[in-house]
Amino acid sequence: MNKPRIVSLLPSCTEIVCELGLRDQLFGRSHECDFPPAVRRLPACTQPKLNVQASSLEIDREVKTLLQEALSIYQIDTELLQQLRPDFILTQSQCEVCAVSLSEVEQAVGGWGGFQPRVLSLAPNALADVWNDILKIAGALGVAERGVEVVERLKDRVERTAARTRYLPQRPSVACIEWLDP
């Protein structure tokens, strides 16, 4: 059986593929995929349509303008994607602002003649969904047992962290600020 050719358009999917031991089957990535560092050598199949160096306020304005015009804030290099001839394209269907959307990927590959890659889309809402997505990707890529191993290892890591912090006299507070202005 031939090894499937994979393009990941989502950083978490790229990390999952690599964690499953399939780094050598990745042929393309999104502009945001940068871990593990070796994936930076792969061609980027997406790019933002806005100035990512702008201030939060300017980016917010650009995003709102693009969305009001019913435009995506990302662009898929469909020519490159077709040249890479992936068997699988990994993406997400949770947030149209966070990454290339499922509909954009489906539109990009919809007119290809001869072959049609399988598009796997993730939309986790809870940690259990992440575990299931890992299993879903592993199963689709033919390494279901490795997927189970990865999930068990990650669950164990979470459990060990919880056990080490369970009896702290004062639990730390964490604030995660994604956007500063507005």
C-alpha cells in the first residue's frame, strides 16, 4: 500500500500528523504551521489576505471589512495544492477567521479532474473532542493503533499534571488574552 500524501492546513493537524510518526508524508502546510520546526521547509499552501504585522485594531478593521464583503481572510494556493497531489487535506470547520475554512478547501479542490483528495475537517469543542480527532486522523491515515498510543500518552500527561497540582495550597490563575484592541 502506498503511503498517503498529506497536506495540513491547520497547525494542530500538522502536529498530530507528526506525533503519529507521519512527518515524511506531509507535502504541504498552512502559512501558520511552524511546529515541529522541520515542517517549515514544506511549501505553504495558504496565506493571509491581511497585514499580519499591523496593530490589533488595524487587523480587526481589515477582518471586518473582508467579512462584510463575504470574503475569506485567507487565500489558498490552489495551483500549488493541486501540484502536490495530496490524498488527504486536513483542515477545520470551527472558525472562519482562525484558519482556512472547510468550504474554502472544498471549493479549491472541487474542480479537480482525475482525482479527488479526501478532506478531513476538525471542530473540537472539548478536550475529549481533541482525543477523538486524533483517533479520526490516525484511522484515516492507516495508523489507528498509533493514534490510540498517542491519545493514551496525552491523557496520561494530563492526569499526571492534574495529580501534581491537585493539592497546591493556592491554585494559579491563568488569563489568556488573544486580542488587545478593540
